[in-house]
Amino acid sequence: MAIVINMPRLSDTMEEGGVASWLKQEGDSVAEGEALVEIETDKATMEYQSPANGELLRILVAAGQSTALGVPIAVLGDKGEQIDEDLLKDSRGAAQAQEKQAAPVPEKQTAVAQQQATPVGGRIKASPLARRLAAEHGVKLEHVRGSGPQGRIVARDIGAVDTPVRESTRVALSQMRKTIAKRLQQAKHEIPHYYLKAAANVGHLLQGRQRLNASLPVEQKLSFNDIIAFMTIKSLLQHPQINTAWDDGQEIIQHHTVNLALAVALPEGLITPVIEDSQRLSLTALSAASKTLVAKAKSGRLSPDAYRNGTFTISNLGMYGIEEFSAIINPPQAAILAVGAARAVPQVLDDGQLGVQQRVALTLSCDHRLIDGAVGAQFLATLVAYLENPLLLLG
């Protein structure tokens, strides 16, 4: 009996999904557990496996299109089986009823859903990145010869195509970009932000890191961000009011563990995967966990669970040469730390003489509903003290 495959919920914050690419075409045989389609969520592009053995009888939502959760995207069944159209109607009706309960649907979205129900076959094989590059540069995929497996079009094939000069291009919003825009606008609108700035002399710290890395294998070398993260965790334990959350104006949630979120820049947008219970990790273990997390994030291999339960976020743009900046708080967290580049600057030294120091700018964005100015300042003072004199961590 035919099985209707609906747009799956692959993330707890996912409100709609996009079909990045079909890995099987109409008429192809599919085994249970075999990758069937790449779904673009608000966080990443993820493979969705077939729920059963059978033949892909019909594709209902074409690659590059989006639809609401629960809307039919394909039909799977026995080879040559006729599709019961009433089955599709029932599935669409259930999805529409569920959507109405969650939120009203604009007319435009309904029209799109109707268009997506049109059967689509014979799709061009192309990776999600290749499709996006083609859309950005106005390249028609049917004019591109694919160099990937089985003639699949990949990113390098788009770069090899001479494209016409265009004054502007309209690029469809990805699910991730839609979610980023919605949440940041909501955070900036609802959270009373204020900003505290400080700078730390990290000259001795950088020299110590250089000496330590000289004795470590390449895969274990410590980044400056690893050290910043480690000392931030220690500072949060000293100032637990920073490691809190806002619970809809009813309660303040005091966290007793530090689930450190790290801002990671991807081509599709900024994500904040989490290292849970980070206060339990040594510096080298934290570095290893961070490297693994970032690598998985950039390869799209993180599960939705990796983005949950963060209690504090660090965003470091120093590697891009940014001297200082202010970050937007990631709700329901109470604060976020923005880290700039370590740079040599003239400074009046303790003896009154002019010298040069390696200084890094730190900006703490705070939610004034949870953190008073003095509390945020004390946290920054502790962090600066650790950065300038790491031996304090031994006390």
C-alpha cells in the first residue's frame, strides 16, 4: 500500500522545510533507511531516510521549494502501484488542519502549497550548494554538464560557467536565514540590551600559548578561542548570575552547569552549537570538543540536539581582523560575549612609561532584566584578570 511522505520535523524550532535535492527520482527503487531526500531546516541541510522499501511513485515538492511541516512531499509504494488520490487529500487535509491550529496561513503560502502538489519528475541531479550558486549567478542547470557521481552537478561546475553580468539578483531565503532573521529581530526588540566593554593585555598569554603549542601535535594545538572559552567558563562559575535565563517573565532560571554555545559562521548563516557541561572539561578536552563541534557544523553533520540547551554564547570575530563589536543576545540566555582581535596598541604602563601591549577587546551584551551593570562589570573584571594572569586559575 502506498505511503505518503510528509515534510518531516527535523528540528524542534523548524516551522517549515525546504527540499534541497531529491537523491532518488520517480520510478527509482528505494530501500528502507536509504537516503531519499535532502531537507533544508532552519539549522542545516540534512538527509532524510526512506521509512520503507518500495518505489518512489511520485515527487510532490520539487527541489528548491519549501512547504509547511506535515504537507505531502512524495509517495512511496509498490512498483507500478496506482496512487489513491483520496490518500493524498486526507494527508493534505490533516496537514492543513494542524497548520490552522498552530497559526493562520497567509494566502500566498497556501497558493505555493497548491503549486507544490503538482507532480514533478525528471529532476536535474545537483548538490544543494550548486543549486544555490546557480540561482545566485542566474545559471540554468540544464545548460551545465555535471562532473560529480552519475553526472551530478556540483559547485565547481557552476564556477566553470561564464555568467552574464547582472545588475542585481534576487536570492530566495533559506530556512536557516529565515529563522536567523526572525529570532534576531525578536531578540533585539524584546530584550533590553546594554553593553559593557573591557580590554585585556594578553601578551604573556599569547607567548605561553606559543610555547605550549610547540610541544603539542598539530591536532592538539590550542587556539586563542579555546583559551578564551576556558577562562570564560571559569568566570561564569564565579558569577552565576550571568549564567541565567529569562522564563517569560515568571522566573529566573539559574543554571548550575555551563552549556557553552559557540557562534560558527556558515555560508548559509550563523549557528550556535553547544558544548554541554563544559565546566567539567580541561583546556585540552575543551579544545578537542570545540574542534569536533565546529567541523561537524561546517560539514552539516550536527544533529538538532547539538543546538539545544545553551546557557551562554561566545562570538569571536578576531580571526577576521575585527577589533571590537557588539553581539545580539541569543534568547533565553542572559548574555553573550563578543571577542575582537588581539592587536598591538600603545599603552601607558604601570611605571608611567609608554609601551606596546597585545590587547584584546571584550564586549559583554547583557539582558538588563536579569543582569545589573555592576554584576556584568564584575564578570568582565574576573575574565580580564584570568586573561592577564592565567596563574590565578591555579589558586
